[in-house]
Amino acid sequence: MPAVELELQLDAEAELVLSWRTEELERAGYAPAEARQLAELGHVDLHLATGLLRRGCDSELALRILL
């Protein structure tokens, strides 16, 4: 596989992961902009981010904790 084709495939996969993370965070209760911001940060643990909301933390406080 040529390098350009591999790079395009990796970019497409990265976008799919980003979209999935964003959707999961929105489903948990984050506003779309908050979800996208968290999803773009690979170091933010998805389970921790969603768990904070499940335990009653509002999204504003959760963002301060996670960021």
C-alpha cells in the first residue's frame, strides 16, 4: 500500500474514532461543543468522563476536572 493511501486510511480511521467518542460523550449528557472538545483530547478517559455525569456531576464541573 502506498504511503499516501495508508495516510488517508489512518486519517479516516482517526475521524471515525473522534466521531464515536463525541457521540458517546453527547449520549452521556455533554453538550455537542463540550463533547467534541473532550473527544479531541486523547488523554481524556472516556469512562471517567461519562462516569462523572452518571454520578451526578454537572458537565461544567466535569470539564474543569477533566481539563
